[in-house]
Amino acid sequence: MRHRQPHYSGGMEREFHLDNLEDTLLLIPHLLGYYPQQKIVVLALRKILDTESAPVRQKLYQAGPLLLFPGDNSLSAAQLATRSIQMLIDFSADIAVVAWYGKSSVAM
């Protein structure tokens, strides 16, 4: 997800450009008014529908557990991976979405 300052001045709005569907998951907390900072987020997704039939291929995923880790290196990579993998196994996840939220969306 790329952040751009608005092309006009004086407003509180921000313009976000989504490069792919996964970027939508990164934007959801902001749309809900939650602005995580210095956090690593791991979200489990489980596929519940995948059709190959014409004319449209459809995929549907169920969002599962979400882990929130401090982004300040207080956990080792091994600890973060161990906890994340266990959560993904317990949920029978097909996809793991990992997002890092820095101090500001501009800095990221």
C-alpha cells in the first residue's frame, strides 16, 4: 500500500493507493479509526470458497485469529514465528497475512 498526501490542502483526508487485494486488509484498521503504530500483525485466513467456473473465478476467505506483536524487537524472530505458526496451525489457515505498521503511514 502506498500512501500519498492529498492533492489539495487543508483537509484531513488521505489518499491511499492499493496495489493488490491484500492491501485492503492493511487499510481496514485505518477505516475503523484504529491507527496501529510500531506493531506487527499476523492474520490467519482460511479458504471457504474457490470456484474455477466461468465467467468469474471466485475466492472467499474467512478471517481467523489475529496476533498483535510489538514492533520494537522485544520478541525474537523465533518467538514471533513460533507463536504465529502455532496460531496458523490451530486455525487450519490457508494464508497468513503479515503486516508491519510503522510510526506513521507516511514513513512506511
